[in-house]
Amino acid sequence: MKDSDAESHLAGDDLAAWAALATVLEWLPPALDAPLIRDFDLTHFEYGILFALADAPDHALRMTVLASYANSSLSRLSRAVSRIESRGWVRRTRDPLDGRSTLATLTGPGLEAFEKATPVHAGTVAELVLKPLTKAQRRQLQEISMRIQQAIRQQEGWRPQPPPSAGADQ
């Protein structure tokens, strides 16, 4: 067997590792959606939009930046933003710094909805992803995920803002 043949077929431990990850990739999104849809009529994708806006300076981001964070086309993002905008949770306006760009801004009711949905989402993530793992496995999961992200594209993915340091106020 040539080296190129070996890389064109997965087998053994490589196939088992891929099958496990592929199953998680298929099962996790609907499992994350279910409690958010049940309690808030909100998909995980839409929650991610609210999360990104809540985390952003002035609760606003350009639509192109949001699309990049979500690895989404602008049209998919626009449909999702339209859905949450119709509920009064997000407002779209022209970017005053660049009239060709559109800003999405989280509204007061959107922030309130986000804050109500966050414990539900966090509980689901903890139950499905974090609690089944040891602390060392959670660190490994983070490292493995970062390596896969970098293999997919060099652009850095979304990372949470670091918490303010205790000495910053002094």
C-alpha cells in the first residue's frame, strides 16, 4: 500500500477517533438547541449571536464580524438576526464609521433575554460536555479543540474576554 492510499482510508484507532468526534458533531447541536428552544424559542446559533453581542464593546458588532465568529454566511446570519430582531432583542443600524457596514446592537430586552437563557445554556453545556470529563480531560479538550481550529484555518476563533483582574481597580 502506498502512503497516499493509507491517508485515503481511515481504519483502526484513527477511524474510532473520527467516528467518536463525528458523532459528537452531529448529536451536540440539537442537544444544545433543545432546552433553549423549549424555554426561550431560541436556537443555539441565535443564543451565540446574543452572547457575542453581550460580550462586545457597547453590545454592538458589525454583521461581518458576527458572521466570522459564527462561521456563517451573511445570509444565514441575517435570517437569524431578523428573527431575534423581530422580538426586539437586536437592532440593526448603519455603522457610523463606515456607512457600507451594518451594526447589530443588543437591546435592553435582548440583554435581559440573554441573561435569562444563559443559566439554561450553561447548565446544558456543563451536563453534556464538562461534567462527564475530569479537570485534566477538560484541559485536553480545550487543547485538542484549539489544534483542530488551527488546522481548519489560521484565523483565531472567538475567545471569551478575560475577567477583569482583581488589581485593576486599585
